[in-house]
Amino acid sequence: MPEPHANKEFSKSENSSAETKTVHAVCTHDCPDSCGVLVTVDTLTGRATKVQGDPAHPVTRGFLCGKVARYLDRVYSPERLLYPMRRKAGVPKGPLPKGSEAEAFERISWGEALEFVARKLNDMAAEFGPESVLPYSYAGTIGQLGYGSMDRRFFHRLGASQLDRTICASAGGEALKQVYGVRLGTAPQDFAQAGLIIAWGANIHGNNIHLWPFIEEARRKGARLVVIDPYRTRTAALADEHLAIRPGTDGLLALAMMHVLFRDGYDDAEYLRECTEGAEVLRAHALREEHSPKRAAEVTGIAAEAIERLAKTYGQAGRDGRGAAAIRLNYGIQRSENGGTAVRAVAMLPLITGAWKQRGGGLLLSVSGAFPFNETKLRMPELMQASPLGRAARVVNMSELGSALTELGSKAKDNPKVRALFVYNCNAATVAPDSERVLEGLRREDLFTVVHEQFFTDTTDYADVVLPATTFLEHKDVMGAYGHLFAQISQQAIVPLGEARSNVWLFGELGQRMFPGEEEFEDREEELIVQALETEHPFFAEVTKERLEVEGHVALTLPKDKRGESLPFSTPTWFKLAGGRAKLAPVPVWVAPSESRNGSEGAGKFPLEFLPRKADNFMNSTFANLPGHRLMERKTAGLLEMHPSDAAARGVTSGDGVSVWNRRGRITLTARVGETVPPGVVAARLDWQKLSQDGANVNALTSERLTDIGGGATFYSTLVEVAKVRATAAD
């Protein structure tokens, strides 16, 4: 079996003690910044000795976030999973104490692993139908090859169930397309020209740190930063104003802002006439009394005066020579039952005021639609026609994994039960909603589970076969971004540790074993990169493999308006303010999430709205097992944050052990009482189950309800109750 090898170096330097080379890589973790990374490698040992931000990258600008600055701790962790493993006979599936995982598995060769997995998948497909096999992956890597290329070819050819990858961004992405027709937005560099910046559900300082210097530059010129977030994040603590909105009410706040903008004449009539359709319908809707600041205040928890002030400040921005208004909208607000509509409403605000006409104005949620990679060439969906099904396979929503593993299907081959689960790029047991149901499914003895991973995670505890995966330093990829407008190539910096292998290698090898002689499984990284770049789209006019190999990053070629400006939406495009591009309500209508204080379940025995937050120093669940990263998160580890009024009503003080529960599950945390959350809201952060106090994490409480648009997860539409279980420890 051939060993992978490092690709050509980006540059070389020498010092007095050892010869080194510097390799250009890209952080492929699920983050909008997609940083250019320079990796220093000792050429005598082949070991990476340093990672730093690429100073030549216009957004990375030479620095890395706290997570990736310590990336070598991850690469060289003594806990890395480095060899294929198979569950020992007689060892049941279930949670394993950290450090004892290897006791449940035995090491096997890659040849044995591939043959075993191929045979089991073949057997499942033959007996129960190929749709009984379910791939489960998300954005453990967002490189084009690692996220979706050879893996998709393999599962398409097998006829496996298709996975609808909804867990993070589908509601917001689809809502953005409903209004603008494309996922595009304000470039991060342009925020430096803004006069007002609204961070709406966006913890920029925690998970979009490379936007922060541009915001600080704007503030030095006089710009104002307003944060709208139920939680007092790092960003909120640094803002000029923090509006602690109640969860799930963002859409109503956006409508109340529209009410003021139309009522007081802050709408740009010329821009609305030339660039949009449905403005008059939206105007009539927004001016209804139910959208007045006074009425909105009753629901959102934000004072009517503050809503008036926010709307007027927003409407005035960009006038009289002042910088325009920019909204950094993040995915938090779309993880609510009405989250798609909320994004749709917020996305309309810069259209009403014409903020897109000025550099620094507009909105940024995602610019992923600006990267026209040839995904069809990479993924080859036509292979489903060559599968035993001879048609497109059924689709399973990843946000309903628990139901898929416990309820889906029958004995009939046209609707089979899931019999084989293949997890990669994802710690499914940790991140999927309603985790108690997910774990029930993963414990099934008749479920064959394969996990391709870098560490022994919560998910590997339930696996039959565990396969070692590479980090982004150990393979080559090409990628875009969803937070900036530069295509990049990530070179392989080091030889994979142990027997770790990339997604491309793994699924190519499985494909060649199961479908011998079929050439589509013989492509490797170099060929796939060429295929990814096979496009005539004008945005990629300057993006070639040759340029990427030499320069590392290449700017997209965006269209220019009549003034020569490359602004996303400054020219007529006919955006949708009413009607939409699908079967939606003609205009955004706010409806309370059913599981909220204003919803149908809000007056019951679970009165507190729960925010299952992401940690500032983890990437979802990635990095959560590393000691250095856990040390950075020590201030919120295992805590339930409560407002003093809610704590007092339950006799809880800081340091008390508390039980948090609803009809789906129960977790144990330690209370911290303070002002980080408003009354009626409690918050705790995502962690691995095996590293939590009682072996359960926040997703024991979240539901499989789907968003109104895009079929996404509704993590932030969750109600709970809290009770003290033990008093504060004496120490």
C-alpha cells in the first residue's frame, strides 16, 4: 500500500540550527475565516514545528485564532487515533471512559479494515437494499475534496441513502437565496468603511475573529457597533450597545425596524424601484400595528425606545457622507423554529435603505455562493443511475438522525431500516439533536457503524470499526470560504502520522474494492483539484490551479458596476421583498416557536428558554478533548448560566449543582448566576458527553423539530426546567 507523500513546498528557508521549509496550507475547519496558514517543517525530521497566519492573505493578515494557533497540539496529541481498529468480540457499544477506548478495540491492518467494511456494506446492500446504508458527515473539513468528492461518488454508486446536510446552515442559506437568489454578501475588508455595524446573532470575537480588525478600524473612524444576541458574548461585552433579545424573536425585531424605516421615510425609493420587487407589499405589511416597536417590545424583551433608536440609526447610516450600515448576520438566529423567516426578514433591511450602494454597506451571512467549484464533476450524482437502485436514492435529513436510526423504514427493500452507518467529518453522537434518541439508535447491535476520525470521540464509542483520519496538515485540498472572497489551495505539509488516511484515499480504496475497474474511483487529489476548477464562471476567471500552486490564494473576479466598483448588489438585480422564490408566505410573518415562552408549549412545566451555546475555544465539538483548549474554556466548563431572578426563584446560587431537564432528557451542570443571559433564559455550552459531569451534553435536551425554511435544526427553540440538586461545595 503506497504511503502518501508531502506535496511541493511553498517556500524554503534556513536557520542556524536546522534546515526548514515553509508550506502554505489552509485551515479547513468549519469557520468563515478559512485562514491561510504557513507551516514550518523541519526537513530533517519531517515534523511541523510552527503554524502561523499567512501575512500575505488580505483577511488572515498574519494571525490565527486561539484554536488553530495551538494546532500542533492536535496534530501531535498522544491521543491521536493512528491505526485502523475493530471492536473486540463481546464488547458492547456504549460510552467508554476517556483513556480506555483502546481496550474495547483491537488493531487491524488497513487491508483487513477495507475488506471487512466492503464485505459488510455489500452484505447489507444485498440483504436489505443499498438504501439501508446511511452516510453521515458534515463540515469537519470544508475543503472541496474532503467535504464532498470521492465519498459522494462512492455512496452514489452504492445506492446508499442520501444525506440532507442541514444541521448548521440550511435555513439561513436557503432564506438568503429566497431574497437575493445567491449566497453572497459584503466582503469583510469593506466593514472598515461602515458607519454602523450590527452584529446580529454573531459572536465575531469568538468565532469570526479575522473580521474584528476591520470592525475596529471602522470604530476608530467613528462607527458604532451594536450587538443583538440573547447572550452576553465576548463581542457583546466589547460593543457600544448590547440588545439582549429573547430567543426566537429576531424576525419580529426586523419587522419592527422595517416599520420605523418605512414610517419615517428612511427607505430608498429609487433603489427599491430599480432593484427590487414587492416593496409596496412589504411596506404595507411592515406598517401594520402588530409590527410597531411598542408591540415588538412586549415580545422581544427590547424596549420600544431602543428599537426606535436602532431603526433610526440604521436608516440614517450612509447619509450625509457618513459610512453605510453593515449587518454581520450569523447562523444563530436561524437555529430557531422560525429561523428561516427571521433571516429572510433581516436580509431585506439593506435593500430597504439601499445600503448596498456604498462600500461598507449591506449584509454578510455567507459568501459561499460566490465559489463556482464544479461540484457535479467532483461528486458525480449520475452514478446513482448506475447503482442497483437505478435511480436517485431516498434522502434522510441529518437533523433527524435519532428518528432515522430508531424509527425509519421497514423490512421492505424500498423503505429499509438503516442497517449500516458510515460517519466521517462529524462527531454525530455529540452534535446531533435529541441525543438520547441518537444514542439509542447507535447502541443497536444490528447496526454496523464505521467511523473515520482523528480521536476516540463520543461517536467512536459506538463504532464497530474505527479508521484513522488525517488533519489538514496531512493532505492536499482546494477550497473557497463562506466569510471572504479568496480561493485557496492547501498543500500537504507533513506525511500523515501513523496510518492516518484522507477521505479521498479512503473512499477511493473502498470504491476500487467494491466496484473494480471503474475509473472514477482512481482519481487522487491532483486530478480532483483540476476537476473542481473546471468551470467557465466569470468569478473564477483568474483562478487556476497553476496560480494557486504558486500564490496560495487568488481573489475572485467579481462584476463591477458602472462606477467600477466591485460591490455585490449595487446594480439592478430584482431582489425579492415579497413573493419569494418558493412556496413561502408572500412576506415575512413572525410566528412564535412552539417551544418558546410565547409558543404553544411555553406555559407548561418547562418555563425557561435554553441556549445550547457553542464554546468560544472549540469548533463545535472539535478541540474539546485537548487540554490546552479546555483550559481556555475553563470559565464556562460544565456551567449553567442563569439570571439572578430565575436563580432566586429556584433557591439556586453560583456553585450549586443543578439538574436541567425536559421531556427528552436531563443533564447535570453547575450554576453560575449573573447577567450573561436575560430573565427567562439559561445557557450552557456544547461539550463531549464523555467529558461532561454525567455523561450527557446539551443535546440531550434539544429536539428534532425542523426550521420553517431549509429543514434545519432548531437547537435554540428549547424549553427546560432547572432545580438545585446539591449545595455549593465548601471549597
